[in-house]
Amino acid sequence: MLTAFGATVLTFMMLMYALERRHRGFVLAFACGCALSSAYGFLAGTWPFGVVEAIWTAIALQRYVAGGEEVERS
């Protein structure tokens, strides 16, 4: 069950990362994916992965709050 959760979360996170340039909302979705991925890391007992994903969550949230200036518009 935990493995399926992890695979689903990582797939979602990577898809949202790929779509970030299309709309600012995908940056927020990526942040949510990172947070879920961090939770997976801690639940799986791989705390370094959980910590790194928590950092990515903070970075993505900062990008979202800043208005996505660094996200290129097509």
C-alpha cells in the first residue's frame, strides 16, 4: 500500500513539474506533490528523502506566493 502511494505521489509530482510553465496553479500543485512525497519519505523510514522533499515544498510555495515570475509564459 505504501509503495503504491509513493509511486502515485511521485508520478503526480513529476507531471505537475512538467506542466508548471502552462499555468501558475501547477506550481502550487507541484508543492502539494512535494509535500505528499515528503510524507511518503517519512512514512517509508527514509527521512533524508522526506527532508529534501520538504525543502522542495518550501521552494515551490515561495515560487507560488511570489507570483510565479520565474515561470516562463508561453
